Amino acid sequence: MSVYGLLSETAGLLAFCRTVETGSFTAAARSIGTSPSSASKAVSRLEAVLGAKLFRRTTRTLTLTQEGETLFERVRPILNLIEQAGDVVQFNQNTSGKLRVSLPGEFGRRLLGPIFERFMAVHPGVSLQLDMTDRHADVVRDGYDAAFRVGYADQNSLVSRTLAQLEMVVVASPSFEAIRGTPATVEMLRELPFARYSIGGRAYPVQFADGTEFVPIGRLDLDTAAAIHQAARSGIGLAYLIKLIVQEDLARGTLFEVVPSASLKRMPFQVLHAFGRMPTHRLQVFTEFVAETVRALQERDLSHWPSGPPLP
């Protein structure tokens, strides 16, 4: 087969590589902006041109054949280089295009005002799709340009960059204080009920700066910071949250800090994108804006900003 025959199947090569990376034709189609049937047909045409099966297909699974593994190892680096070449060209152009990013739910809500009022005003050529969730979205499979997360990355296939270190706090409502009394020591925290952050049946621990931690007790498990925040306000239990989320409540007295002398471990706020793909210029500009916004929120000086925070 001539090289021109394979070059004519660039759509099939892209659909093939995205299918390997995401695990399904549906997810691959979403990432490249086509339909699952089109992605599947493109791969079938590629197989016909090559005269080899690239996938073992069943009703439930999709696995690579030996020929498929060999092709992926050779082609994926080439597609990475092509993507990066386009990104280099875009870097010197005006910031424009579409961005699809995942933001953490309750913490991300603090970023929406600056994003809407400043970033979108300064960059009218950028279109945003913002998905708000505390769950760890699959960046590649779900077709995100990037995901912003609180905590540590759990996917080795992603490149991460820490934008800030976030201060954590354990809080309770005055009504809880009236019932339980004010805890005086860290040891007492272990005996008090929490509204716990739990994903997939696993409750997350309270972590201290000295490396110690404990899994809190409690009869209420929740999977969003917004729900935990509300539970704490309702007096159901203590809450372990990012301090920025509850800063207004602490100022008003609707929540109070439990054992403020305890030094809790700071949590990283990270941006993640697919390994081997250079972030586009618009993503780099958006990331820097988010980083500046978080720093300003931490310094409590948003009111002193001019029309927008500094951008690269």
C-alpha cells in the first residue's frame, strides 16, 4: 500500500487514536465533534485500507489487536506533533475559539463572576462551555480541553499544574455548638459527627499539616461541597471545607471555625490536560486568568482590581 493511501485516511486515523484513548466510539466521537456511527465507519474504512482488523469488537468491549497496538504506537506521536504545530500557530493569533472545561462545583462558583464579567469581556472571541462538578471528570474520554480540580490528580495520563494552595477549615454552626459545646482539641474532632465528603462510598479524611489524618464519623455522606456547606449551616455536623467557600459565613457568624489552632494541610488547586497535547493559547490565557482570580480571592482584594486581572 502506498503512503498516499494511508494519508487519505486521516479522519480514520484520528478516530482510531481517539477511540483507543477514550475507550469507545461514542466518547471518541464527542472529542472530535462527530457522531459515533461516523467514527466507527471511519475506523472501518481505515481497516479496509490497511487490510487488517484494529479492534476486537463485542457488544460490551473494544480491545486492540496486535496490529492495532502497532499502529497506535506509530501514529499517536505523529498526531500529537500535528496538534502541537496548530497550537503554535494559534499562539500568535488573537485569542479565540471554544473552550470546554470542568470546574469544581462550589469552589468554581466563586470564579464565575470574574469569568463572566472580566474574562469574557476582554476576550469576546472565546466561547466557553463550563461544566460544574466536584466529581473528577475524565478529561480525554469526556472531551475536555482541561479540568480544574481541588486535590491531587488520580489519572497518570494527564499533565497537571498547581495554580494555588488552598487553605482548609473545619467549621460548625452556632446551633451545633449549643448542642455539643465547643471542641477544644483535635482528638475531640474524631468523636464528633461530620457531614462527610464521600465519592463512590469512600469518605475522605481530614488531613493535618503534620501528616496525620483521620476519617470522620457521621451519618450523612455527600458528594458536593455545596451540600456539605448547607449541612454545616443546618447544624447536622461539622464540615471540612475550603476556607474560601465559607469565608462569608465566618464573617457573619453563621458558621464558626472549630479548633482554629489546628494546622490543616492545604489542598492544591490544579489544572489538568491530556498528556502530549500542548495547551492552546486560549486555554493558557484562561488558565492564567483563573490562577490570578484565585490568588486575588485569597488576598481578599478583588474590589481593588481595575477592569480585569493581569493576563499574559
